Amino acid sequence: MTDHDGPPPPLPSPSSSTSSSASTAAPLPVPALADVPLVAPSAWQAPAPSAALPRTGPTTALAPRERSPFARSLTAFWGERHRTVPTGVLVTVVVAGVAGGGLVVGHRLGLGAALVGLLAWAAAVPALVRRRAVGDLVTAALSVALLGVVAVSDADWVVALCLATAAWAGAVAATSARSAPAVALSGISWAFGVVRALPWLTRAAGTLAGSRRGQLLVALRSVAVTGVLLVVFGLLFASADRVFASYLPRLDADLLPAQTVIGILVALTAATLAHLALAPPGWSSLTVRAGRPARRGEWLLPILALDAMVLGFVLVQIGALLGGHRHVLETAGLSYAEYAREGFAQLVAVTALTLLVVAVAVRRAPRVTDTDRAISRAALVVLCVGTLGVVASALRRMDLYVEAFGLTRLRLYVVAVEVVLAAILVLVMVAGVRWRGSWLPRAVVQVVAVAMLGLAVVNPDALIVRHNTTADLDVALDVSYLQGLSADAVPAMDDLEEPLRSCLLASVDVGPSEGLADWNLGRSRAAGVLAEASVAADVATACPQVYQDR
């Protein structure tokens, strides 16, 4: 019988299976479907790995890590290197580089260097105007004004301070620094801008050469013809008239390497300023996260204790000023000059440390409720006002010391530093009125820039001559120190009586100006005075020893 010969045999019934269990083996029990536990598909999972077996990899996918705000801003900052360079910006950069090579190398610092600084900012200012960055424009204007001091002052120390401040203010303006860390690290942000500007310029030059090769060749040919004509006719006119020759830039093969290097650096500086103005770094606006507020009692104890000490010191200073010379001599056994000299440096340090304490205290100040904010504000205002009293005491001490021993460059500088610290304290109190100081870091930069400009405007070398020759000093007049001052002091020296006038004027040597790039207001005025002054040679030779013995 095959498989297709009829229907299959019927299955045995349970009763027949039971009846034949004696002669055959019993079948395996099969559980009913209702007895099997059902598991939802969503609950299916792999068995847990055994502790004895090593894991071969993660069983779940890790979520992507969120990038920090600084990392995002750095990526966006570097991506701006692909931005198109405006033709006007490129032309201005080239002009600034050529001017830098011709007006700086081989010349004393003067009007030429000031013009180069102005040209370096020329490509960046339009972008700042379009962005309506008023604060950055003000800071940039202060930077340009500080660069212009090289055309006004002959005092090397004043020029050095102004140039350093101009570089800092320029970096802050170009990077649009807002927060305190961004202002402090603006130099590093500027360095990032230089690195970014290199491929920006390279790409612009390649694009211009590729798309406008014909126009570029025409422009180069025109520039070459213009240069040849100017050189030929310039040499002829210069040989015919020495006065005209003094206004022409030098053509010296020995200076050519230095002019090339300086020209490239100036062009790169102008390009960096322009690119930063177009696309400032995003991290310049990042702020430091506020600290966790401290408990009121924990915060008030050190602040109130410091308030009490500062106010106590100020009261003692008021007593000393009211009591005058006799009070100081009877109390401390010191002369007025010794009393003034003894603590000025410490008081300057106290002023600077107070600013640091206020900065830390503001971050931890209790500000949960209105009462917390009012108490914190009052405690910090008392500290700042008391510190202003310390500043007044320090300035009074320096005034007494100058009356006794005379004025010097260092004493003028430390007075300027103390005045700047006092101005910053006032700004801190203004920011504390509304408990908002986002504008404060950039304002500090502007205050420092204004202070350096003020120092240049007062003509410190001339001020030293006027004060030391008219004050009733406790020591002999240091003629050698006055003879070492810059040409800025010559007009003040010319107003003195003989034989001191001739003594000081004979020691001044102002070289002639060699052209427009060398022109300086201080040297020009000094040269005019010396050209009209009559100096006695014998008095000039004998006067140093005479006045040192007085």
C-alpha cells in the first residue's frame, strides 16, 4: 500500500493509548498551549553575559557628545577663511604694506609710522561701521590716536607705553572682546586671526589671478610704467633740489630686505584687522559662568571686616592730614617726606588687591532675594568708597614726596597708574548699581587708553623741568637728570633763567628731519628753539658740577 492509496489511518484516541500502555512505551507528555507563558516581543532580550566570559563590545549605542560653545565658535571662526575678500580690502592691504616698507624702515619714528598705523585700520573700519559696533569703533579710534603719539612726542618711554597700549586696545577692538577673559586673552585671539588671514589672502590672490588674469596683467603693466616714470623723474628732481629730495622716500638697496619684511608684516596686520572686523571670533562674547552664591553670613563676615579696616585706615589718614607736619613728627617720629615715601607702594598694592577682592566677592555674593542683593551692594560700595580714600591718601603722599625730592618719570607713571585704578573703582561702583557689568571689561581698556593719551598730552618731560626748577626741594637740583630728558623738554628749558638755561640747552642734540616720515612735533619745536637760542659754551661745560654742589 503506497502513500496515495486511500486516506491516512485515524489517530489513536486517548482511551486506546491507555489500554495499550502495557505492551508499548508511554509517549512524552506535551504541555497544552494554555500552560505555556506568553512573552511580548518587546520583552525579548539576550541573556545577560556570564561574569566568567569577557565582554566583546558595547551592547548599546552611545549618544553623541555635545560640543562645548567654545568648540563650536572655534569651528565657525576657522570656517570664515573661505569668505570672499572684497577687492577694496585687498587694495587697501597692498597699499598699507607698501607704505609700511617705505615710511618705517630707515626713518625715525614719526609721522610716517603714524600714517602707516592709520592705513592698517583703513580696511577694517568700514566693516565695523556696517556692524554698528560703536564700542569697537571707539576702542579702535583710541588705538589709532595712541599710534599717532609717535608723531607728537619724542620721549621714548611715553611712546613705548602708548604703542603697547595701542596694540592691546587694537586687539580688543578687532576681536570684539566683551568679557573679562576675552579682553585678557585678546592677544591670543589676535594670533588666531593672523593664522586665519593667511589662507584668506592666499585664496583671494589665487582667485584674482585666475578669474581676472587679463585685467591683472594690464594693472601690473600700468604700475610698472608708473614706477619707472616716477623713479626717473624723481631722481632728476631730487638731484636738482635738495629740499624736494628731503620729501622723497629713500631708495637704498641695503634697506630693501628690511623694507620687504616690514611691508609684508604691515600688510598681514591690515588683512588680519579687516578679516577680524568682518568675522570676529564667537568666543569673545562668551562669559564666565556665575559662581554659586555663598550664604549671607559666610559672605558678609570677611567683607565687613575688610570694610572696617579700610575705613579705619582712612580715618587715620584724615587725622594725619588735619594734624599736619607736627602730628606726623610726634606720632611716628618721621619727617613728612619719609612719611610720604614709606607707604605709597603698599597703598597702590592695596588698591589693586581691592579690585581683585571685589571681583571675587561679586561672583560669590548672595543674590537670591532682593534683601541679599541690597546688602551685598551696600557692603561692596563701602569697600570701594573706602578704597577711594586710600587712593587719595596715596596721591597725597606722592605729592608730599615730589615737593621734597622733585618729579621724575617713574613718579609720574605710578601716579597715572593710581589714577587709572581709581577710575576703575568708580566704574565698578557704577556697574554695581544695577548689578550688571557686561560693559565693564571693554570700558577698562578704554580708560587705560585715555590715561596713556593724557600722559602724552601733558608732556611729562617738560613738566619735570618746570616743577624741579621752581619747587623748593629738600635736595640739590639734579642737573644731569634734566639733561637726559627728551626734546619735548626744550621749550621749557628755554624759559629758564641763565645760566641754567644754557646749561640744559647745550646738552640737547636734535638731529635734522630727513623727510616727512621723520617729522615729529616735539623734535620740530626743539629744533626751532635751538636754532634761535644762544648758548654760552663755558657755562654749559661748567654747569653740571656747579648745580650738583648746590
